[in-house]
Amino acid sequence: MKVHHLNCATMRPPLVAGGIVAHCLLIETDQGLVLVDTGFGTNEVTNPKGTIDPLSRTLLKPVLDINETAIFQVEKRGYGAEDVRHVLLTHLDLDHAGGLRDFPNATVHVLDTELEAATSPRNAKERARYPKAQREGVNFQTHKAEGEDWFGFEAVKNIPGLPEDVLMVPLIGHTRGHTGIAVKGEDGWLLHAGDAYFYRGEIETPPSNIFALKLTAKQTETIRAQRLSNVERLKELKTTGEAEIFCAHDPVELARLA
């Protein structure tokens, strides 16, 4: 499988030099194209107030460039929206699921607890992070956070319609149904860790961080103990070299892999 690394949303949050990205994947398979996350889509670019709340616009300061949308980058490669058969979401936060409406024929895969959090929020934090408009007309297929071993992680394997080397690796904590996505590409295993961490230094030895991103991770987490446990597990996996690990928002990781 050929894997393309895309930036589907540049954001300029205060106190984060160089900004952050929405690191998404476009995977070419024999069964059609697969996207991992979608960043912001054409709806956010053309009508940001329709789905991005004022606080998020202030904190994220999204650039909202039509050239960065997943659909634009798919079409630039000679494909159409109908060629994207599946979308795997690390989670349903508004900067990860904004482009879903640009791919109305795709099956969108999420953990069942993530869709439950979006449709039946338990508190104000969950109500704010999941804009209902982004899910309108979307064909969801849910999965349970259980499965077989993958380098010490529990992984959802044999996802209907997808190659066996595309896996969901539950990384609960940032949200109730947050998951990583593992893909075996031409050069070995990749693990898109979503928002399990925000800055590459978090899984390095010794660890380091950016204060604003550390604060963001804490403010947006749902289950702190599980999130921190997953960071430690990702550190361990990184030391083995058995998978290339990257998160959704670090521009240096994206530049290294793109």
C-alpha cells in the first residue's frame, strides 16, 4: 500500500511557534482510497462559523485554505470523492472530522464509544467538541475497542472492506473513543497516534514539551490516567523501532514523513 502524508489544516494557536497541522493519511489500496482523519473540509473553509465555534476559532486560529482540504488533495492526485471508500477517524473532534461531508459515499469507521460521546455527550466539554453539522449524512460503522495483540497494544483487526494491514489501535484518554490507526506501508508499520500526544518530545527520551501544548492536552483530555499511560506505552514502542509513530499536530513529524 502506498501512503501519502497530508496536511489538511494549518492552525496558529497562540504561544506555539510555527503553528500546528492536521496530519492526515491518504492510503492507496486495491479496494480503493482510504483516508485517516480529514482535518477541516470545504464547509469549514467556506462557512467557518457554521461548524467552528468562536472559542475554537480564537484558540486554534485556523488558516482555512481550500488547497489544504482533503478533497482538494485527493482531486489533485487525479481521483474523485467517490474513490475514497473508507475514512478511519482517530476521533470526532472538529479539526479531525471536518472533511467528512466532502466524501458522502465513504464508510466512516470510529470506535463505538466515540460516536456515543458525540451523539450523547455527558458534559459541556463533549457537547462543544463535536459539532453535529459535521456528522450530517455520514455513514458510520462502529467498532469495539478490543482485538488481537499488535506490538503489545490491543488492536481491532479485519475491518470489513479494508486490507488486513490497516488496524485500529485504541488509545483511549484524549476522548472516550480515541484510537490510533496502524498501517503497514511500503517501508513498514506506521502508527498515526491522533491526539494521544501533541508534541514529538513527549515520546522522546528524555521527554520535552511546549507549555501551550501541554496545557491543551490537559484541558482537552477526557480520561487522564489512560492518556498518560498511552504516552508511556508509545514511548516504549518508539524505542523498539518496530513502528514509525507520529501524532496529528506536530509539523516536524509531518515534514519528516511527507
